[in-house]
Amino acid sequence: MTGIDDLALARALHVLGAVVWIGGVAMATFVILPAVRQGTLGQDRLAIFSAIEHRFVWIARAMVVLVGVSGFYMTERYDLWWRFSDPGQWWMHAMIGIWGVFVALLFFGEPFVLSRYFPGWAARYPDRAFAVLHWVHVALATLALITVFAATAGVHGPLLR
């Protein structure tokens, strides 16, 4: 019996983390938030959003950490640092950029801004608050999905030849 291939494990964990994290963001953005905004899930939009968000935020945080650790590990073990100086490998910067945005939002924005100020804003101006929340999610989900597409294509060679 042979040992575990650490790089195969790192790749699998990286992809698993990205699928759960970005898939969850896509689900929240394109399915749940529109239903919350329309009142389809009930009239207390803030309570519904909070219940869903409080459950998913811990999953998203764990997956973002998993993606960051596994990504750093692979970059180090494969010695891929050179990719950051090659303009053709721009998707590496995109991966780190979107990861950094989500780290900031999940570990700082959500607990110190969203949780503190969104409930009051949603109580005073619910339509505006949920519209802004939704469109921020649309922008972030779109950037994340473009990054997943570009990184998947880029790791297997240039998409355009």
C-alpha cells in the first residue's frame, strides 16, 4: 500500500472548497435572495435572511479557509510563484483577488458591518436594503463565477490560442 498523494488531496480539497463556497454564493444570489426580496418565503424578510445567512456564513468561512490553505500549499509545492509575474496567468491574480474580497467580507464585513447595521437599515428601508444587498451579491457572484471559469480554463492552458 502506498501513501496519500498530498498534491492530489490538496487539489481535491481546493475544488471541493470552491464548489461549496461559490456554489453557496450562487444559490444565495440567484435563488434565495430574489425569493426573500419578493416575500415568497414569508413577510419577515430580515428574519428569513438572517436565519439562512447565519447558517451559511460558517460554512462559507470554513470553505474560504480551506481554499486559501490548499491554494497556498499547491502554489508552494508546485513552485508556481512564477505565474504571478506572467500576464497570461492573470487568473491566478483573479483567484487571490476574489478570495481576498470574500475573506474580508466573511471575517470582517459580516460580523462588524452587516450584522450591526443591516437590521436597522432593513427595518427603515426594507426594499432599498434588500435591493442593495442583492445587487452586491450579484456582482460578487458574477466575479466569482468568472474567476472559476477563467481559472479552470487557465490551469489547462490558454483558452484562446
